Amino acid sequence: MHPSNKRPTVCLTESSPRSTLATQAPPGTCHTFIRVAGRTERGAPVWHWRRRVARIREPMLYLSFFLYKSEEDAETSSRIGGTAFSVIVPLDPPHEDYAVTYVITARHLIDSGCTFARIDHRDGAFRVIETNGWHHAQPDDRGLSADVSVALFRPTRLLFLTSMFAGVGVTRKDLMELDIGTGCETYMIGRLMGFEGKEENSQCVRFGHVSMMPRDPVFNKDLGCDVETILVEMRSIGGHSGSPVFVKGTNPKGGGEAHRVLGIVWGHVGDQISENAGIAAVTPFWRVHDLLFSDERVIAERQAIARTIPAEDPPLVAPDGSWTRWQTT
């Protein structure tokens, strides 16, 4: 076959200025596409658009930290445990300028005793902090449970820890508004067993796509019951349990993609899977949302914290770190 009759192959990546891309790329997505050159089956040159590979900035990596069964396990990087991350939840009026921080992870990790968090410190090492006061998701009106737990956390400014607002998590309403479903690109930030770092945490990012949205429940052997689950083709293995999974949806206001938290890894499914073939089982974030904003125990806990805020001249941060002022205007 003559070379000119071969199918198109990418031969050049164009480094066009943003203004040029903006006039030719799909509307509202110029910052996520690059223009590449190829050839048609007849050998004629042709340009087409290719999606950029996602770039995960360093602050995003500090969203995740690692959980172990003991301080010794954390210091020796024991091959047991998993991942956790933190979210910020504003208090109810009249204290809406203040917020508390929650640690979120998979319930089966807490049930197994993995309550010691290993978090990077600004001195270049890590600190091991024991967590407690965990709340577990309750079965919904269909009787389906969820492999997720939350606990109040009191971070200090000396920790390398990135927290995000709980509002960035995907709710049931967001599925349609952000056009999230099967095929959407995903990535998770978590712990890769054996490569989690010796003196400081080394987070691993793995990429994939949504394989199946929640339909039939999936059996969770750690909890011994069926749970609501999203399946994601992301080659999950042990250590990623508790990792946040992000999804790229369509920004309803225009301007490209909307990155939101799809859910939390609780395991992987499939028979006799290898380390590179596991389909990640993900708890939808709306189950986290239900636990944070509908569970009476969790709500009462926040209300008790709000009552400790002084009526006059409160500090920016509580003396015990239980709350912080996130709005200063």
C-alpha cells in the first residue's frame, strides 16, 4: 500500500497562541484542546483537535493523605490501610462565615482500625495524627448502605493539607446539569502501596473513565451488604480505598470543563483480576452529602461547635482548631 493511502497519523503538535485556538477550537474548550496535524487516506494534510492530557497541580495532590492502624505502621509505611481526604463545611447562620473540617474515607477502613492519619508537615517530614468520633453512613430509603465515614478534624496551619468545600462534590442533581455519566473522564488521588513515600507522602494519580453509573447494587464483602456503587475503569488496587475520585463534566456556565468529586473508592470488582485490571468501585459523593447534611448526629455536632464561637470579636481560628473563619469580609 502506498504511504499516502494509510490512515491519518499524528505528525505534528501545533503550539498556537490562545487567541488562535479560541477561534478554531470547539466553543468554550480552547484551554482543553490542542491542534494536531495528520493526513487523510489520500495523503492530504489535515488538522484536527485532540484533548489535552490532564495536568494535576501540586496543591491537588495534598488533598489526599494516608491512613494506618497505628503510629508505628504509619512511620514504617506498612502495607496496610488506605487513603482519606478532607472537606470544609460552613456552619449554619448566623455563623456562616465560619466552617469546620471533616475527614472522609471508606467505612471499612475505620471498621478495621485504620484511624491514624499520616499528613505532610511544613518541616519536610510527616505527622501522625489519631482520628476519632467517626460517623458512618446509614441505609437509605431503599435499604442500601454506603461504604463511607466522616469525622471532625482539627488541622493546624503547619500541615501540608488541601481541603475543598463539600459543595464541589457531585449530587444527584448535578448528573444532568453537568452531563456526567458513562464515558466521562476521571482521575483519583491516593496511595499506591509500596510507593507512598518514606519521609513524606507521595500521592499517586490514576486515570480512567466511568464504566457504569449506579443501577443494581454491588455486594461489599467488607461490610457484608449491598451498597450503591459507581464503577470506574481506573485499575484500582489495595491502598486506594478512601481516595477521592474526580470527574470531568460540562461546565453549565460555559468555559470548558467542570472538575467535581464523583465519589470515594471503596474497592475493586472482578474475578481473578490482576494489579492492572481492577475496576474501581466508587461510593457516589451524594451519599457523603447525605451524611454531612442530613444525618442528625453530624448536624448536632456542628451546632454544638457553633455555640462555642464568641459573640464579640471571635478569633479567626478556634483555640482548639475546631472551627475557622473562612470569609473575612
